[in-house]
Amino acid sequence: MNTNDDHVHLQIEIPPNIAISDAVSVLKSASSFHLKRKFKFIREIYLEKDGIWSVGYFSSTVGLNEAQIERYIAWQGKHDKPQKSRLF
């Protein structure tokens, strides 16, 4: 798992009998519940029934490139950060 300012990259294994949309729904619901319980400012921003996540998500299969996907997730947030210029 890795995070950026506005999204999360997560690699998980989902059994074939569980729909990806159901797994994402459970992850978003459970994490929203726990974050609102832990952080008062989140409870103050969102209504009790509202989740904190957007409705969308992206999903892809890993196949034989699991190590490559792990590196990609670990790299997120590192290459997009502004770099200091060394002109002088």
C-alpha cells in the first residue's frame, strides 16, 4: 500500500468468488468507519452516514508481474513531488 495526496494505491488478493466492486465497497466502508471513529475532524466534516471516499476506483489484474506492480506502488508519490532547482 502507498498513498498520494488524493488517492491510495493498494495491492490485494481477492478470491474469484468475490466481485471486485464488493471488495472495494467493503474496504471503503470499513476504512471510512474506522477513520471517522479515530479522527474527530473527519467526523466533523462528514455526516454520520456519508463515506469519506469518492465513488470511483481503478482495478487491474496483476498476473505474473506482481513484483513490478509492488515496485510501482512503492514508487508512487516519490516521482511527482516538486524537485528543488539547482540553477545557481
